[in-house]
Amino acid sequence: MRVISLCPSNTELMEYLGLTHLLVGVDDFSDWPATIEGLPKLGPDLSINMDLVEQLQPDLVLASLSVPGMEKNVEALLERGIPHLILNPQSLTDIENDLKATAEALGEVERGVEATREFRFRLEKVKHQCANLSYQPRLYWEWWPKPIFTPGKINWLTEISEAAGAGNIFQDVDLASVQTDWEDVISRKPDFICLAWVGVRKEKIQKSIVKKRSGFNQLGFNNDDRILILEEELYCRPSPRLLDGLERLVELIHGDQ
């Protein structure tokens, strides 16, 4: 089987299934695992070069609708008659289902069953570990600073927060992504600020950016240890690597318990 992935989360899902060796091309933003470095790059996820996709003669293209604008990739695949599977996970359960669906589409049913079992085991292990913690901090997740975007109720980071024995301060907003302002954030009194800016490496984010914001002192932080600069690739992509992010988050917010 010759497989092409059109977004990072799909590429990472293939690795979790142990099927990365089937990939013959990926989008420009796919950067994990390291074994894909030599594969043909097909353009950024919103500007895929469909001529190159067609030239690679894939048996299956893993498409996505996780970012607005990806619809045109699906339309182009349909127009050209290229076999494809569309993934659009919004929750941890969706990711489990995508593991099964992708494995089945590739004739690797058992791999899908095993990967799903491992995913669920790791998730439930963390949930059990954090279920009875007395301290359940309130988390503010920041996906983008200007304007501020943060995950709402219908989002995997709300699930990740709960699994880690914490809570997303915007879980009351019945949306996947919420545009708000800094005053709203302050009024909700988070215990931790989790910075995971989409597409931005953590090395480029400074805590001072938040500390300089008007009213920051109202949060009552004794120092900046409660400002967490996180790897966006472990929190902003709907892939099984979210579990790596979850396990790391538990260490950061409960490490002293």
C-alpha cells in the first residue's frame, strides 16, 4: 500500500499504528517521526500540490478537515478520483475511532485494535492516577494571543484537562474554539496559564509576553512558574501524541503531590 498524509495529525496517527513505512509523501508541516524526513513534501496543508499527489500514485490519501480551508483538498481528491479517507477528530474518542478506521482501510485490522487498546489503557491509567487528587487546578489554554483564542467545551484539551485532574476555565462555552479577551481570562481566575500557540515552537514564546499584559498581577501568581510554555505539537494536533502531552501536563501541575 502506498499512503499519503495531508496533515501532521494523520502522519502521527500512522506512526502510532506502526505503519509509517507505508507513507510515500506528506504535507510540509508533518515533522514527526524523524523517519519521514526524506519523504516528498507536498506543500502546506492548505495548499497541497495535487499534481504531485497524483504522480505518487497513492492507494490511499489520508485527508483531513481539522483546519478550515482543507475542504478544497477533499474536493480535489474527489475530482481526480484519488482514493482517500477523511479524518476530522474533535475528541479523544474520535482519535480512537480514527485509529480503527485507518487500520481497516489499510487492511491492518489487528493493528487498529491493538493501537486503540493501548491508547485507551494509557488514557485510563492517567485518569485513575488523577481521580482522587485533592488539588484540581483551573487551566487557561491559549492557542493564539492576538486575538486570543482558547479551547471551549467541545475540544480535546478540555478532555485532557479533566483527565489530568484539572479543569479548562472555558469549558462552559459550548464551542470548539473561543475568541475572547484578556479581561475575560483574568475574571475566570486560572491557576495555570498554558501557552501552546498553533504553529509556533515553544522556544519562540516568552513568559514576559503574558506578564506584561494589563491586569496580570490580579491573578496573584507569586512568580511565573504557573505560566507553562508547552509544545504545540503535543497539545494542538488531534493525534495520539496528545497522550504524551497529557502525561507531561500531569507532571507540571501535580509534580509536587
